[in-house]
Amino acid sequence: MNILITGGTGLVGSRLTALLIAQGHTVSHLSRTPTNTNTQVKTYHWDIAKGIIDDEALLQADYLVHLAGAGIADKPWTDARKQEIIFSRTASIELIAKKLGSLKHHIKAFVSASGIGYYGADTGEERISEEYPHGHDFVATCTLAWEASADTIATLGIRTTKLRIGIVLSNQGGALPKITLPIKWGVGAALGTGKQFQSWIHIDDLCKLFIKSLFDEQMKGIYNAVAPNPATNRTLTRLSAQVLKRPLWLPNVPAFALKLVFGELACLVLGGNYVLNNRIKKETDFVYQFEDLSLALNDILSH
């Protein structure tokens, strides 16, 4: 099959591309500066701000994956940055939807990334299933708009799945290298109270879930893309230190210090969510390779 991916060179997109190619599929990406240096991946031109997209990218695709979006934790949340974060997620897919409406394409299914931030940055110890209402902070507002843009594809009659992704564990980027770097230096510590829950997923399980969502015709709508066993920040920090064979000497990093340094962005590490993967567990036959956090960390941090 031919799979077109937006955000294909990012953390998840790169691994998803590799797994799809290994399965014998053809993968293409959209880029503002297509170079096609990767002989295994065809890159097509698009420019979201200018409303430009190469029609051929859509005409050749059998399936579509939407991962594009500015990193939510990469820069401080100024008003301009907030607008950029939302625009990069919504305008990109709305451009594709507009183009698809005028083309005789043959796209069978669409899978969009979303985030557990839909429920809000901090829902405490509440057990969160897919039916839980959306939050009202910035991450929730952003995710709500993100999912609404994905629905523009569904209105074209294309089977649409949205995966609300938790903390992606990988040694190539994301949260885990930021957590483990101070541990490697011998200055690792839990953040805030350390009691906030982290709903996580190993990057390989996430990418395999994307693949299943593409090809399983029964999968449609919202799924919480998290492993079955959330852990507290304290547990994640402690287990990472154990795998790395490094001590944890310091007390928790106080919340006020994190807020002083990161401002509003600190809610991403001080808040927590205990998210349940109910629909995946009850409605699909998907099998996780890494249900246990210790196994996931050993696999990632040993490489």
C-alpha cells in the first residue's frame, strides 16, 4: 500500500516510516523543502501558509497519516507560539481536506495523531476513558481544535481514527531523554510532588497502533494511545535511574522552581493524567509489546 505521512521526519514519523517500509509498503512525505535524499521515501512539496500542496501526493496515496505539528514543549508559550502550535496542527489537515474534496483520490483511511492533553494537563488521579469530557486549559483547547480539523477528513466519507497519544518513550527524542539526562549526570530527581501520573507508550507500540488503525477497517473514532499501566513521575524517574544504574540523591524539584523557569509550560510536567486504553483493550485484538514500564525502559535505555 501507499501511505502518505505529514510530519514524517519527526520522532514518531521516522519510526513509523521505517516500520511501514520494513513491511513492504511504499511511504511518502510532505515537506516545505523536499529533497528526496532518502531513496526509500518520496517527498512531495507543500506550503501550509500559502495553501500549496502537490496534488500527486494525494492522488498516489492509499492511506493518510497526520503527524504534523510544532513541538508543544519546544519553546515558551507566548501568544504567538500558542497560535503557531494550533495552526500547524489544524491548517495542515484542513488544506489536505480542501484538496481531497476536489480530487478523484482513492484514500481508504485516515489516522490522525491527537493527545491526552484533550482532557487537560492535570486531571489528578481521575481514571480517564475516551468518553471523559475535554479540559479547558491551553493543551485541551489545542487538542480540541486538532481533532476538529481531523473531522474535516471524516466529512469526506473517509474512515477516520484519532489516537490520543500519551508520553512517547524513545531514545531518539521526546520526554525521556530530557528526564534521563540529569539522571546520567547524577542530579536526577522527581518533579513537583512526583505523584502525578504519566500515561506513557513505547514508540514501537505506538507506531504499530498507527499501522493497525490504518488497515483494521473496524477501527474508527477516538482511542487513547497509551500503555495499560500509567506510572507516577516518581516511579518513572526511579526506574530510569535503576536501568541506567545511577543514584538519585536529590530531593524533588519543587513546583515553584519549575514554574519560575518554564512559566505556563510547567503544567506539562507538574500535571498528570491516569488515562485508560479502554477501546483498544475491549474493542481490538491489538497486543502491546511493552505493557510494563520496566521492560519499556530497559529496551529503550539499553540501546
